[in-house]
Amino acid sequence: MQNGDQNKLGVLVGLAALALVVFAAPDAVPNKEWSTVPLPPVIQQYMDAFNAHDPDAVGRTLAEDVSWLSLSGDAISVDGKNRDAVVTWLTSYFKSFPDVTSRVIARPAAEEGAQTSRFFVVRECPTWTGKDGKVRSQAAWAVFELNAAGLIRRVWYHEAEKVVK
């Protein structure tokens, strides 16, 4: 299999895993079983570093050749194509959103078919204060792909939705 074919296969597997979760559990509010399933250590380290606003610590969770992708409708955009690009982007992001924090509000259990040894699906919920002083929050499904060394190799973020309270 050519490297390009492997990348396409990885994208398809990641999207298929996400589709399993979205169609199996379309509600924005996860059930109790989802909320208590622990994250893989590297994804928890990523979340901790993100919440500490430490781009260098985030970088230590990423593969050198990481791809950070956003999905919106039929479009895929590349937010960062390697570790240095993602770290640089996050440095700017944290300056723009100085109080942003994020938490995983859902992670389906492996027996639901959405997790493999390489792909992990989560529903992530960042919160921040807008320029108008109002607290904002949204949620998005994300698929994390880990490489053989256990580092984050690819991340696909789906369109965010406002969190309904």
C-alpha cells in the first residue's frame, strides 16, 4: 500500500469511527457510562497541557508529522501540518483566548465499536470568555489517531455546536 493510500485509509477509518458514534448516540448530552471511561494517557496529557496553556507540553504529545484537521460540511481544512506548526498555532490561540479551557464530555466505551488501539473518538467541550464578556461554550466530536509510538498522529475535529443548557 502506498503512503498516500495509507493516509486515505486512515482518514476513512477515522471518519467511520466517528460515524459510529454520531449515529449511535446523536444526543449532545452523553450517558453516564461514556463520561466515566478514562482517556488514553497521551490524550489526557494533551488535555492537561491545553488547559495549562502550555503549547510546548502539547507538542510533547504530538508526533513530529502530526496533521490537525477541521471538518466542516464537505470541506477539510488543515490547521497544522507538523508539530512545530501546531505549537505555533496554539501559542497564538492561547493569546487570543486567554481563559479557554476544554474538557472531554463523552468518550464511548470500546465495546461500542468506536475505539481501536489507534483511533479514539471523544466529544470535546471548550469554554472561554468572549470579547463581550459572556462565557461561551461549544462541543465537537474529534477523532484522535495515535502512531506506533503512542503519540497523536492525526486529529479530525468536526464542526462545533453550541452547548445547549
